[in-house]
Amino acid sequence: MSLLCLGLLLATGTKGQVVVNFSPVVYGQSLDGLAYALIMNSTPGNLLAKVTIRVRQGSMNVVTVIMAPFQLHPGQNEINKSAYSTARFAFGNNNYGLMVSQTGRFLEGEYEYCFEVDVSESKDPRLPPVFENCFTHLLLPRTPLLLINPVDGDEICNRRPQFIWQPPMPLPADARFRLLLTEVKDRQDIVEAITYNPPIINQANIPGNTLFYPSNAPELKEGQKYAWQVTVYVAKTILTRSEVWTFIHKCQDPKREITPDSYRELKEVDGGDFYVADTWLRFSLNNPYAAGELNYSITAMDASGKTVKGLPNLKLAAGLNKYEIDLSEKNKFKVGREYMLSVQLADNRTLRLRFIYKNE
Amino acid sequence: MNRRIIILLLFQYSLALSAFSQPDTGLQIRLDTSTINNNYYKKHFDSLINAGHKYRDKKSIKNLLTNSVKKLMVLPDNMLRKPITLHNATAEYNRIDNEASYITPSGYSWYGDFEVSSSWSVATIPFDVHFNNQTWNDISNNNFSNVGIHFNKENYLQVLKSSLKDKFNPEEFLTNDIKNQLDNIKRNAETTLKSDLEKIGQGFGDQLKDKIGELGDLKQLMSKDLHVVREKLLNNQYLQSVIGKEKLLSELQAKINMGQAVDENQLRELQNEVLKLKGVNALIQKVEEYKSKWDSSGVLKKVKQLELLNEKQLEKIAKDPATIIKQAKAHLQLTGLQRLFLKLNQLKFGQNTLSGSPLSVNHLLNKGINTEIAGKNKSLMVGLGKLKTFNSIFDQPFTNSILSNDGNAKMISVGLGNASAGNARFSIMTYNQSMGALENFASISGLSANNTFRSTVVTTISNEMRLGESGIITTEISRSATSYRQSVDSDTTLQSKTAMQQILNSDNLLNSMAVSCRYEDELEDQQLSYGVQASMIAPGYNNPGNSFLTGGSKEFGVKAKKSFWKRKLQASVKTNVREYNFGDGTDKKWRSIYSIIDLRMKLRKGQSVGIRYMPNKMIRVAGGEKSMVSILERLSVDGTLAQKIAGKYYRNNLTLAWQRNKHMLANDPVLNNSLSVSSFQSITLGSKLLFVNTLYDHSRNNSQFVFFNSTFLAEAGVTYILLKKVSLSSSIINNGVKGWYNQIGIKQSISGQLRERVNFNIYVDARKNMKLYQPLLYGLFRTDISINYLIK
């Protein structure tokens, strides 16, 4: 009997019944991360716990976090976030303490994270008053996640581009990436676009730093602006995000727009002014006769006096006619040169227009 | 609108206006009321500003503001009848169905997004209202809604501009002397030419006055064609008449020679006419001489350049918001509310983003209110909003973040100057961050409900200066300070200083600062643009308004772009070097070097070819030793070929890329070199477009990771129009990943319009596995549907 009692006493007195689990590789980078430690309560009942976290770098005290008591239920418990928010933070009087107090991030160094759980207020005589678990870790703060390709602000012709980024270093072995690609609407902020627009690509579990365009995702659309962002995470914890970069898918030169307000009327006798035709030659004439083919020619006004060949065939309707000729497409016109457009009507009258060709 | 809300809003603006003019605030800026022409409103604004110092009790403030509201809300009858007008509204529903869950690859998921966008006028002031709701069945917390109401300044200016049509002349606003230069050149030319022409005229007994008159405005001769001048003065009719007169003169001369009597007057007249012709020829010769002189001296070219520049300046003035606003005040009968909104650059309620500058606040998503009031060369931006770490529905699978951003933000920013001359801005932002939503406090004794964990204050001064025509230099300096709800200095029980106290203290100044400088310029005549940037973020600097600023980093970057051969060839280079020091000393750091070198040649008919080289590497420097951590090199060549084959247009967009990719994962290197080829070929047959899309990525280091293995995709299809309103694209696909799968499938997309109000887009991708080696991450079936309904 006495042996049985001794055995029970040893079992309850020597085994840790409150155990703290903490992953410094993932959560040891920041002050916020300390709140994600898990506390396992192996006792059958609730415990009122007062948790103190001490972080040291060598012999220097970096920060001590003293929380108000909160309930630990049987099983796995998270640190109460409200208790953590309202905890008292005592920062070490050294550079490490100063930096973490200002930025919330620990500097590079070898740290010891000690979690002390004081359950003395539970007044359970079977339990030791304090449980403590310590974790040491050589902390290398992670570099930012940098995007590489497609380049920010780029115009690309590939409908299925490959996405590439520079991963943060050092990277935990179980880290994974998530890539989001969305369209950006007119006048929309790029962060709003990546947050609220339907995702063309929402691909998780990427183990490396590249992603070939998913085969089942719709291709990029001509002229559309896109936003993309990469997030790196471990399990359900986001480690960091990249910036939001944008690019435009563009394969074709924009169709030159016609502004319908600058048609020059052809006349029999012109005033001697030169019309400056910027890429497009726009002219109009009134045809009092029947419809047919427009009989016209364009001649260079320099010494060569050559007639331009390969002009488009144009129809002539009865009444007012308006025409646009894209001078740049033909490659027959030289910038800065002067030309004469002549149109012959059915009654042998000739209408003319002088113009200088520009292409800006 | 609720009267109390109006009073609240106007209270905010009135205080802002009053603060600007209070002599004891330290801001030596007065609101300029001289531009308000209407005496009624001028008196009202002056009384409002001057009354600021008289605030003694709430009752007097309330009375003043209530009266102000009544005065401001004096609206014309038509506005009273329709104070709120809906101009247009669209509703859109998007849905993505995927036979592969984000969470469980063997599951099924769908994502839905419903949006309503509308434009309204409230008392003629245009507002955009946007609502969106997102749902996602893959997660439990799966319904997110947002509403945003934004004042649309662009629309407002457009309405004013159209009302001002024909009411003002942009030429009055030309501040440069281009017009004077032009007038002077032309006047000088006219004076000298006129003098010479008159001398010629005098030589011909002033017979040429009418012909000189026919030349018209001599200033315009600079841009006239000489042939026309010749035709004008020596037209067929005139020449024929002179020929006739010459003939007649010859007959008379013959008669005189034969001793016959002739009419002396007639003889004299004919002689004068013939002589006049010589005079006209002399005039034309003189004009020819001058034209040639103007041309060879470059005067003509200068005139053309100045005329073009003048045109551009006038266009710019006509579009300049400051000019439109000034003219609207002068020429239009505006209500008090309309005049108030002339001063606002932005006003946003609900879901919005706060942006100032990189070192103040940049693309910060929040729910709240922000506004910017602009006066004469000064502005005031005020914002406050609620922040969240996980804003997006797509972040809901995550529960933790190692740096929380839940909380709220407040910002006030004062600017001096304007966009054209340069401006300076001082901003102060405060952030109160928490660790998430409040939990049940039943188990916690003695704690308040306030969940603020960390408070950060960030102050930033930024200055933008114009250099020359296109140069801009932007400098920023910022400081941050952070405090915790309860924090003590180590080994004492003394409460630490608050963030505001720290900001006003010079302790730890250099360790909590960030500095950035950026210079960009363009030399248009040399087709060259370039820029330089440098920044330093101290290890103790923390700015929740821009989470991409990394403490302990330095960055230096250069970029340049030049065009040759009339912009047919473009070369550009961009390099960024970043260094990260996260340690207590300086012997351990990370260094990242990123470059892009581009060469692109534009060919005829929209064709082009380009080559790009992108080296990128990161090294670790520790104890004097360097080690390569990651290296990525990419060399790509792309080209667009367009040809007409048998009357049909053929186009091929081709890309070839070689890539070397190596980085450390934990302590193991991951190597993935690849070569990829992609080609999109299309041929137009009438209204149909046939296309073939081929993509092959050859990976030299196939691995267990599906994303790194060799991939092949071949797609052939046709795009066509049906019933003139519906556009369809149908294709068959074969794709595979080495060691994983080989599939065939079909893709179908349909987009069009039903009746006049409904637009739709449907995309379907369905596959079948021909060979399956390992479980897939992508599903075999995906549909994207989008329906857009025009409500009004």
C-alpha cells in the first residue's frame, strides 16, 4: 500500500503536467510570435495560469512579458491574446531590447525563450507551482520576399508567363508559397485589386520560387492590367508577404484612334496653307454626282514629283464623303515631306489638298 | 442626409479652415477668401473663420454651425426637388468553380463575388458608391462585404468644364512668352518684307498697291506655299488679260510706227499694264527671296516649333484642374456646397486605401474616412480607419501572422506648394495595434475592454522639387516610435515613455529614422530618361503604414532608358542593390543584387524583337566571408512576327527563355535550370481567328515537386462571332507534367451581350487524365462565370 502511494506521489510530482510548445524557427522572429506558443494542460481540470515569457540573448535580458492570469482548459490551449495585449513588457536596457521594443522584431543572435507557467493560484497541492519550458534558437531574421518576374509596370506579350520571386532567407524547410493573380480595374488601387477581385490564380502549396502558369487558368487578356502578390507561410501562419506588382498584357500596338473633328475639305483652289497630317490623312469632299470609285492620287511635292503607289481603293458616295488614310501603314510617306492630294470628280474638276506628313 | 451628420462633417471642415487661420497655432497660413466673388458667401466664410477664437461654450458653437449649415445648404429649386440623383449603376456577379479545393485537393470549391457599382449626384456633387460581397465555400468564415463611397473629383471637374465651354479663353493663362516670341518673329519678318515690297511698288509708280494687297497678311506668308502666292498674283485670268493687252499694245505700236493716230490714254494704260506685270514678277521674286532666307536661317523651323509648343501649352491649360476651378468660381453661379467641394481633392467613406508617400503611408487598406482639402498652394489630408491583418477572404485559411496589423490608424498631413512647382509635406500617423478580436473576458479579472497592444507614431517630411523641364527630385525623412500598453524600463518600475514622448525626444534618433532620395529626369530631345534612388531604413524604424519597409536595410538603384533611330530601338537598364543588416554589429548582412537589361527593336507593321537579361542574386556576408544563398539568371528573347500570307494576316508571338535557378531551402540547395519556348500563332480568316498555342518548359532537374518539372502544353482553337453579338473561342488541349500526368481537354469561352443590359463571360476548362502518375494539385474541371447587368 505504502509503495502504491509512493508510486502515485512520484508520478504526479515528477511528471510535467503543463507543457509549453513553441516553434522558435517560425514564431521566434517577433514579439507577436511569442503569443503563438501552445500550452498543453494534462490535468483533468481547469487551471488558472499566469504566464511569464523571458527572452534572453546570451546573458542579456531582451524582454520579459508578464501576463495577467487566464484559464487553461484541459488539452491544448493558445495563449490568451487579450492577456498578451495587456501584459506588462519589460525591455532590456541594451540594443536588443531597444530594437525589439521599437520594431517588434528580434535582432540576429542566439536566443533563449523561456515560458514560465505559474499555476499556484489554482491551489492544487498535487501540482508544482511553476512549470517552465525553454527553447534556444539561433535566430536569423528573414530577408523580405522580393518579386522578380514579371517586372513591375512591365508590358508583356506572353499569355501564360512564368512567375518568379526571391524567397526570404533563411527559409524553413516546411515553408510554402501562395501566389495570387487578379485583374486590376480602371482607377482601382492595386492593393484593393489583389484583395477583393476574383482570382485568376490562387495557387498555394508552392515549395519553390517559381510557378509556371497553371494550365487550367484562363489566359491573360490583351490590354488588361494585372496585379500579383506572393505570400510565404508555414502551416497556418503567414511569415511575410511580397509587395504587389502590376503588369499589362500587351501584344499588339494600340489601334491608332481616329478623332472625327479634323477632316479637311478639298477645294479647287486652296489657300496655300499646309495641312499637317499626323499619321492619318483625313479629308472630306462633296460629290454632287453618282456614286463610284474615288479617283485620287497623292504626289510628292519635292523635285521628284513621284506619285505614291499602293494607295487603298476608296468608294465615293453621293453627297458628303469623309475619308481617313493611315499614312504610317504604307511606309511610302516620309516624315516632314510635303505632298499633294488630288481628287478628280466626274466633271473633270480637280480638288486638291496639300499636306505635310508627321508621325509623332 | 441626416442634419446631424451634415453638421458633423461641416464641423470637421470648419475646424480645419479655422485652424488654418488661427494665429496661435503656429501655422502662418491664412485661407484666401479674396477669390470668392459672391459677397454673400465671402461674408459668411470670413465670419466663420474669424469666429474661431470666440468659441467659449458648446451652445455658441452649435448655433454657429447650425446657421452655417443653413447658409451653405441654400440650394436652387431644381436641386431641392432632386437632391439625390442616380446616374448609372451596374451589378456584377463572378463565380469560379474548381474541381480541386484549396484546402483539400480531392474536394470541390467555388468562389463567388457580387459587386454593385453606381454613380450618384448629391446636391450636384458626384459620388461613386461601390459594394462587394465575397464568398468562398472552402473556409468556415466565408462571407465578406465591403462598402465604399468616394467623391469623384474628375467627374466634378468634367461637369464644370462642360459648363464653362465658351466662357473662358485658355490663352489668357499662358504664363510663358511663347506667343510673344512668335508675334515678334512674325512682326519683324513682316516689317522688313513690307518695306522691300513697297520700295518695289514705288519703283513702278505705285501701280502695285492692289497686288501687294492681294498678298494678304504678310505674317502668314511664312507658312504659305510659294506656288500659291504665284498663282494668286499671276492667275490665269490676269495673265490672259495681260497677254491680250500686250497684243493690243503691239497693234497700237505698229499703228504708231505706220504714222497712224492712236488713243494716247489707251496706249499709256496698256504700257502701264505691261509694266505692272514686270512689277508683279519682281514682287514674287522678292517674296521668294525672303522665303528662302527664312528657310535657310532656320526661322521657319523655329516658328513651326513654337506654334506646336503653344498648342500643347494651351491644351494643358484647358485641362488643368486649378484653371477649371478658378474659372468656375469666376463664371458660374455655384452654391456653398459646390464651392466647398471645389476645395476637396478627395473624400472617401468606408472601404478605402490611404496613400501619401513611401515613407509615410502607402496603399494602406482601411475602413474609415479620409479626405484632402486643397487651398491656394496648400493642402490638408486627414484620415482615420480601422485596420486588419487579414483583409482578404483568401487569407482566411491562415490564422496567425508573426506581425499583427489589427487596430486603427489616424493620419494628418499638411502640404505646401503645388504639383507644377514642387511641394513639401509634413505627415504624422498614429497606429494602435491589437492582437485580434476581443475574447471572452469571463476568465480574466480586472482587465479593460481596450485591446490596444502597441502604439506607433510615425512622422514624415517629404519634399518634391522640380528641376528643369522634366526633372523631379523627391526626398523624404521619417521617424518612428513605438510604445506598449504597459511597458517599463528594465530593472525599474518606471513606465516607459509613450510613443509621442519618444518622437519629441532626440534619444535613439538615428536608430529610428528612415531616409530616401529619388531623382528622375527626361531629356526629350535625346530620347533619354533616367533615374537614381537611394534609401536607408534604420534597424529601429517601424512603419505599419508601409509594411514593405524593412528595418536595417539600405538600397541603391539606377535606371536608364534610351531610344535610337526615331524610337525604333530602345535600350534600358535597371539595377538595384539592397543590403540587410539585422544584427547588432556590421559584420553580418545579406546583400541582394537585381538587374534588368533590355533591348527592343520595333520593326514594320507592329512587329518587334527583344532580348532581356535578368541576373539576380543574394549573398550572405558573415565574418568577412561571402557565400551565395540564391542565384537566378534569366535570358529571354521574344519577338512578334506579322505577315500577310495569301491575303490572310498571320501573327506569331514567340518567346524563348533560359533560366538558372538555385536557392537554399533550409540547408539544402534546390536547383532548377530550365529552358522554355512559348509560341502563340494566329491567322485571320474573315471574321474568324485560328490559333495554335504551344508551350514547352524543359527542366533539367526534375524533382518531386510538380512545379519544377518539365511541362508541355499544346492548344489549337478558333475564335469566332455568332449572331453578331456573341464571341466564342473553342479549343482542344493536350498538356502534361513529366512524372505527374498527361491530359487532354477542351476549353470553351463565350462572351456577349443579351438584350441591351446584360453582358456575360463564361469560361470552361475540362480535362481528362490519359496518364496519372501522382495525385494532382489542379482539378480537372474549372468554370469562370461573369454576368454584368446594367441597372441604369
